[in-house]
Amino acid sequence: MAGKVFRSHFQLGRGQARCILDGAFALARQQNMQPLTVVVLDGGGHVVAAEREDGCAPLRFPVAQGKAFAALGNGIASGVVGERNSERPAFLASVAAASAGHFVPVAGGVPILDDEGQVIGAVGASGASSGEDEAAVIAGIEAAGLAWGREPE
């Protein structure tokens, strides 16, 4: 299609997403974590940027994406989703099925918030321990000058 078209509105740009990746990987290398895969999603659940470090296993990408999607889709960190529903395995299985498997309720996915505390995207990581994955994505979000939250107070 040639010619001019209307551009789509976005709240999370590619440059910000690259900063998130760089910040997450910087913490991972500083703390000598296992190789990570990090996925940044926009508010619609679309991948803005994703990258894996050398030595990362192939399944790390869908797991990182699933952690980010769980955070985005529920408006709380993926680990909080799992904690809140640990005694509701049927619910977790139903949501996983409803999302076509793009739902991993394990720590490592964190929502990105705007200045009003509303979700504009999410980041997920996989490769290290779940706690380390979460620490890396938080470091990445902060490196991009953005806000994050595990769950509202």
C-alpha cells in the first residue's frame, strides 16, 4: 500500500524497550545470573523488543513472554498472580488455556506503569531463578526511567 497512512498511537516506544533490555542484562551480568531472555510487551500484548543472551535455551522466549503476558493481562506481577491463586489450580489452568498458553503465573513478569499508575506494558524474563528474573526486569524498567509495580497497595 503506497501513500500516507494514519499512524498508531503508542505509549511504549522501541527506544524505551531497548533501554529495558539493556538495563535487565546489565543487572544480570553484574550479578552473574544465568543467561536471560527478556521480552517487552506494549499495552496490547504485542512484542516491542525481545532478546536472548548467548547460551539461553530456546524455551526461554515463550516463558519470558508468558510471564510478561500474565502481568499485563492481570495488572499485577506474574508472581503475584501465582501466589494469589496457588490454591486454585483450575483457575490457573483455565486462564492458561484461554490465553492459548501465553500465561505463565511465575515470578519474572512485571507491569510497566504510566505516571497515573496505569499499565502501559509489561516485561518478562526467563533463564535465572524466578526472583532473579523479576529483579532483572525491574532493573530494566528503572533503567528506562519508567515506573513498575508488583501489585497495588
